[in-house]
Amino acid sequence: MVILSAATVSLGGFGVSEENPLLGLVLVLASGAGWVVTEFWARGVPRWATNLMLVGLLIGACVRVMQGGAPVSAFNGFLASLLVLKMWERREVRDYGQVLTMSLFLAIGGTLNRSTLGVGVTLIILAPLLVAGTMMFQILAPWSRFGKDALAADARRNRRPLPSLAPIGLFSAAVGIAIACVVFVSVPRGIGLSQFGRFGSAGSGRMIGFADRVQLGQGGLLSESQEVVLSVRLSDADHQPLGGQGQVQYLRGAVLEDYEDGRWTAARKVPRGQRSDEARERGQELFISQNPPSSPTIFQNYRVRNAGSRSFPLFTLLMPRSLATTRAGRLRVDRATGIVLREGEAGPLEYTVISAPDAPPDEGEERDRLPETLGQPRFAGLAASLLGPSGISPDPARRPVADDASAARVFESHLRNTFTYTRDVLACPPGRDPTEWFLFDARTGHCEYFASALTALCREVGIDARVVTGYAAGEFDPVTFEYTVRSSAAHAWVEVKVGPSQWRTMDGTPPASMPAGAAASQTWWARMMRSFESVQDVWADSIVSFDSAQQSRLFGGNAFESPPGTAWMERFAQRGFRVRGFESPTLPVIGAATASLIIVAAGFLWTRRALARRRASREAGFGDLTPLHAQLLARFRSMGRPKPTHRSALKHARDSVNTPGGQGALVAAELLFEARFSGISLSPADRQRAVAALRRR
């Protein structure tokens, strides 16, 4: 039952890691049914049939990967199906060991796929089951070689009870937990993680999430993911918390200014000196823009659950002034847009930002330049017709700069009030511009269409505007004063230039339809789910996102300095060795791993030889049975098969059973070893039987 429980828990954890509890339940029921059928009623599916199904499962997993599926998820699915299949086939003792091994690897695969609270609970439950199952298997496997009759005879003659496994199991679990806790809190975080590439990162399909470019015109339903991406806490210059329920904060991740065939991308032409690539150590501040000292500032403390290692955007509010991270890396800064991309070790990340979104405009009444339009003739007529009732001129040469903001608000109001939001969008007809199709025909779409349309209308009347992608944070916790940002809060909006060097955030998407704009439900189920999410947030913040900053605070330091107890390990792992002019930071890790393997292998060989010597010495102490043991060894020599020192007499007799005289030697060896290791003296009748067997030819 222990082995069945381990398999059941691992299959349930697989369903949790795939965010499909129903799938996990089906697999659990199927495995339990297979176990009951094969243990109590039938002999199970023949081995040839399971091998055939195994080939089919392997082909299915390969096809899933080739079609763009996540390799880790495909491997987990294959392993879960194989585990269920194992429950329905004819099992021998070694198959129970395979079930334990597959359960362990399925649990490891689940952690690579998801690191949620459910997966963590699965590991906590599975660990003692695997320990108990392994100990039972180690005892059961040697006994199985004697057969049922020998086990029954041993049970009748052996009066000594087997030692309890509970103390050893509890002691092993306690020691293992203690070692794991010490390693978890003391080893430097994230060292060498980027050297393994993107292994373990799941692929994504048509799902709402952040993107650094926009491609309009594609049809289909956009699905949502409630996975938490980051959390942010806002405060003013006096460190008083800002924000609240219903107040949406726009966190910028990419600024898109070039449009071609329905595709928005970052500007290819950037003024000279506006982009730089700078290395920053832990806690070293990066200055992005120079705002007037009198402008109000907003302090932002971000905690990212899993930052990528390549070109990961550091989200900020509008007009960031400076930034500092808790981990070293290279920062690519575009000072024209305020976008910062980071390259460095992947994993949890904390950083702070100071922004001045309400900075006063520069002096001047002239526009810097007229923006490039989207090249659609119908846009100009629509923009002019919308501005007409407001008395605002569509001609930038006749319209004051002060009226640019009012004109953009007219376009924003038009989109919010006369268009509808949907995640199920039809594909744009071939040959049509997606933005033009949205404005004049479809009149419904998701946030990217609204942002593109608002930008197009503003540019048609000489107002510079750009599409921005990031997150619309609206899920506010009044206790911690933090915004929780989920993948489903990804959004696209517009930044409009309403004066010289003065940008303002505008959003044409209907507020009630925004991912972060819906009011929180107050039903008992919704409250219970929010409570569970709070527990899961604690798990993610304290365990999954336990990074160098939290480690520093645990050891009495601050988030921007390495703790003294782990600094030497961090320096060793990051120093690297130079081999023929090649700098490799992974060589220390590889060297340490190789040395560890050599030590483990040497220890294994030494232990094996020690056990062989111990077995030989135990065989030598047969007490009053020593003469019988000597006769057995002499019989082996007379058969032409002398017993090697490292092999037991019983094992040697079984290997020599087909040699002339081997049957008698086997009978004598079984009687001799039963008396030697059961603690019961050999009866005179059994002694005579052994001697007679040795005399037979």
C-alpha cells in the first residue's frame, strides 16, 4: 500500500503541475483500479501488450514536442501514462522499485513545470512515502529470491521479530530535513542557473501575457493564466503607501513606435546617445533620466517571481528616474523611452525604481516634430469628424499645443464608449490593414486593437503617440499595500505626447473590460479562493522566491549586499578558471561535481569490499557447524568449482546446481545457512540429511 500511495500522490501532483486537477483525478483512479485488479483478481496486461503501448506513448510525447509543446510537460505526461500502465501489467518485485523510481521522477518533473503550493504539498507528502517504500523494497527484494515456500518455512522457524522500520525512517527523515534546510538557506542563490539555457521553461500558446511586440490580425480565443508574475509596492517621498482598490497602475515593459502590416515593434531609429549597455553590481544605482528636483516622485519596490536571463524588461511607472537591482547584471537602457532590459542570472529578482510621472513640461510652445502616420487615408477623415463637435482643429499648424491633450481625450472617449472589448477575435480579412478593419468594420477586439487605433488617430492629427505593453496592476491588498500582478493582467495602452518632453498615459480600452478592471467577487467561494491564493503567495514569496535579497536579510544584512556567510561561495562560483584563454564560470561547478562523483564512487567500492569481507568472516564463524561447512567447501573443490572468497557458499551452490553433485551441495548449503542465520540449532535429522546429500554423486 505504501508504494501504491506514492504512485497516487505523484499522479495527483502531476495534475496540479499541469493545472488540470481533473486529469490528475482520472489518472489516480485508473492506477488504483489497475492495482486492485492485478493484486486480487487478474494477472494483468501481458508484458508484450504493455511494451506496445509504451512505444505508442513515446511516439505521442515526441509528436507533442515537435508541435511546439513544452518538453518538460510532454515528458511528465509520458511518465504519468507509463506509471498508470505499470499498475495494469504483471508485476514482479523489481517492478515495485520501478514504480518508486517513476514516482520520484514524476515529482521532480512537476517542480520543473510548476512551483506552486500544490506541487510543494505533493513533495512534502511524497517524501516519507518514498523513504518507507524504498526501505521495504530493500528488504523484500532479497527475500523474493527464496520463493514462497522458503519464506513460509523461515517464518515458522525464525522466532526473532523483524526490527521496526519506524525509528530508522523517522531518524532518516529528520536528518534529511535538517540537511536540506541548511543547504536551502545557506547556499548562494541562482549561481550557474543561466548556464543550463532555458531547460524547464514551459512554452506558451495564445494566452494573455506580456509581449515586447504586437501582431494584429490573428483570430482565435485568448485564454488567461492566473499565475502571479510580480508584486509591487508604491510609496511617496515620505514613504507613505500609495494606491488602492480600483486604482490601476500602468507598469511599462516595452514601448512600440514602428508600425508595418499590423505589427508594432520598438523603434529601429534611435537618437544617438540615447541607448547604452551598462554593467551594474548588486545595489548599484542606474540613472535613467534627469527630472527637475521639484517634481513629485513615486518609489516602487518590485519582486519578480522568475526573471529571465536574456532581455528581461524591468517594469516601471511612466518617466523612471533611477533604478537599482538586488542582483548584478547588464542593463540595456533606452533613455528616449525609459525602457530598461536586464541580462543576468535567471530566477527571483527584486529591484527599486524612482519615477516622476507628473513631471512638469519643458518650456516651449512648439512641437518637436510631426509623427509618422499609419498610411491609411480613412483615418484622417474619422479623426476630423470626431474633433469637429469639440471645436478642436485637426490641423496641427492651427491647433495650439495645449489642445493636444484634449484632442487625444476625444479619441479615447470615442473608443471607450462606442467599441466593445472581447478576447474572442475574428481574423482580419486578407489584404486589409488590421487597425483600419477594427475601426470601420469589426468595432470589437482586445486591448492591442484599442491601443493601435488610439495611436493611429492621434498621429493623423499631428499628435505624437506610441503603443506601450506591460501590465495593468489593479489587484490591491490593503493589508500589505501591495499590488499583485498576474499574467492575465498583461495589457496594451498608449502614451501621448501632450507637450514638449511631456508624455501622458491614455487608454482606449473600456475600463470595465480591462483584465485588472473587474471588481473582486464577494461570494464565499471567491473569498475562499483569495484566502488560498494568500497562502500560495506566502509559499511563493518565502520558498519559491527565496533569493539572495531574502537570504541577506535572514543573515542580518540588507537586500543589496551578499551575506558574509555565503559571500565566499558566491565569489568561488563566479570566479571561473581560464583555460587556454577561455573564461568559463561553470568550470568550478563542473570540477566540484566531478570531485564529488569520484568520492562517491570510491566510497561505494570501499563499502562493497568491506561488506564482502564481513560476509566472509560471518561465514567463517559457524560454531559447531564448522565441520559441516568444511565438508561443503571440500565438495565444491571435488566438483572442480572451488568457492571464491568473495562469494557466499549458498550463492555458489545455486550457481553450481547443474554441475554433477551440485544438487546435494545445494541441499546441504540451504540447511547450513538456515541454521547459521536463523539462530536455531540444526536438528540431528537435518544434520544427517546434509551429510548424506554431500556424499551423493
